[in-house]
Amino acid sequence: MVNNRAEYERMNELEGSLWWYQVLHEKVLRQIRRRFKVADRPTILDAACGTGGLISHLNRHGFTDVCGFDYSGHAVEFSQKRGLDVSFGDLREVADFRPGVNYDVVVCNDALYFLTDQEIVTALADFRAKLKPNGLLLINIHAHEAFSGTHDVAVGSTRRFVLADFNGYAQASGLRITHSTYWPFALSLPIWVVRQWQKRQLRRGKIDVQTLESDVQYPGDFLNNILHFVTRTEQALLPRGPFGSSLFMVLEVAQ
């Protein structure tokens, strides 16, 4: 996906309106607000920030001391066109990004799946080193192999994760997970059905993998609003979802 400009163009267009991005950005904002006030002016790093949708969301809610990096030149270009403080960076070389600068919050959404197990541990250890005392590391990652489908193929993902994986990574990197939730639990069944159908079509050769696009598609205002409402309601009623296609975690330095 790194070199697929069309995917980043789609991301750039939809990050502010697609229900999935909206809910994820709300999750991140909620965790930051639990620790910091806007007046505290916390410094925030968005690692593998894509086209800058989260940074823009945080800016709109008063958190303006935010920067980011991404490995894709397309992502950096779109972010900079928004006037955001974003530059090139590599998750495998986090320590090389602005050496000596530390942050109150580090965020890394849906990017670590590109790395090997050891590279993930190294990235987490580097994030830990980037955190100020009392800092937060927020991670979202796609979860459970049962939900793999054409989206995974389109973005170049070869695996999904469960909480036990990150418990091991966190322990190895000097971190601890203080909050975790799978999401969206309420939509698990329809997502699973769609993904199982996709995998069947892939096995039968009914889908051209050379022309696949990701699931970053706008479903129309009516359905988008329903999906947003359902998922936000789930967050309020079920803070720790037991199952879902994504895993959201809050990590802190182990004491």
C-alpha cells in the first residue's frame, strides 16, 4: 500500500467522514482527555500517521502540539498539503525521528502489522523511549484471522493479532497494557460474513487481486450514520468489547 497513491487519496478524502475513522479518532481523543487537558498542551506524536486525519481531528479539539511521520511519500504529501507537521519516518527506525525529542502521547494506528515480531518489540521499545514520564502509548491494530479478507490483501497485510500477542510484545519492551478492547463487537457478525464470502471468492479466483481496493469506501450518508451510531453506542455500553475486527490498546511504561 505504501506506493499506492489511489489508496492514500481515498484515505485523505474519507478520514473525516467515514464512520470507522471517526470512531477510532474519538477513541484516541477520549484517552488523551482522560490524562491531559487542552491547557496542559501535551505533545503528541502520530507514528505512521497516514494522510493526517487523526492529527487534524486532535487539532480541531484543541490539541495543537501534534506532529507525525509516515513511510509513504504519498501520505506525507497529503498531510503537508493540510498544513500539518508531518515528515518521513520509519517504524523500524523510530529512534531516528527527531532524536532527543519526547512526547506525552504516542499514537500508532493500523501500521505495526507490516513488521515482524522482533521489529514490533523494537518499535514499542523505541516508543517507550520517546515517552515523557506519565506518558501514553495508544495503538490500534486489526484483529483475529477470522476477519481477514480482501482488505488485508489490498493493503499488504499477511496477519492479524490478538491481545495475547501484544501482552508478549509489551512485556518484552518494558510496557504494560492498561486498557484494551476489541471493536466493533456489535458489527462482528456482518463483518465476518462479508469477509468469509470474500475469502471464498478469492479461493475460487473470482476476484482479481491485481485490482483489489481496500475497505476504505464511503457507504452513503444513511448507512454511514447508522454504523457510526451503533459503534458509538457500543462504546458507551461496552467499554471492553470481547471480540471484533480491531484491537485498541492503551499502554504505559511498566513500573
